[in-house]
Amino acid sequence: MEIIEQKSLSLPEMKERVDEMKKRDKELNFRAKKVEEYLSKVPKTKTYKELKQQLESLGITRLKEKHTTLIINILPEDVDSLRLILSSENLTLKNEDLEKIVDTVKKHA
């Protein structure tokens, strides 16, 4: 097996993929059922595509796709929560940028 592409998926994107699998295969396997069960319990935003686009359009050059995926999955409500989310990454952002991100997320949460 060869890995063609490695891409991080947000939880809403994963839900779409599981729904596609469910339509295609009629019945999900054990692991897919567990994933579907988990995704049904996780809070989600219906406008995640728009949120992703707005986060990318903020012009924060150090903010990568994996960071936007983390932000969409968790939907931080304040700057401290956002810092905590990004603390595991090798990423430092200015307070102005963090505030822009939180303001954008608040519009969609």
C-alpha cells in the first residue's frame, strides 16, 4: 500500500466521509460505526467550510492546515483556550492574530 496524500480532516469533514461510506456500503464496519458514534457526540458547526475559508483568509502565514483543523474541531471561545490548543504545536502567534482567530470562530460557534 502506498500513501498518496496525507491530509488532516476536521470532524465535520470526517462526518461527511462516514455518511458517504454509509450510502455506498449500506452497512458500516465495526470501526466506522465507532467513529460515527463518536462524531454524533461531538459538537459541530454547520458552516465549517466557511469558517475554514475565513481562517485561511486572515493572512496569518504561520497558521497551517493542521492548525485550522484543530481550531475547527475544538472551537475555542477565548484566547487562552486557543493558546492551549496551539501549545502542543511549534507555533507562536501575536495576541492580535489570536484575537482575530477567536473572533472568527465566535461568529460560527
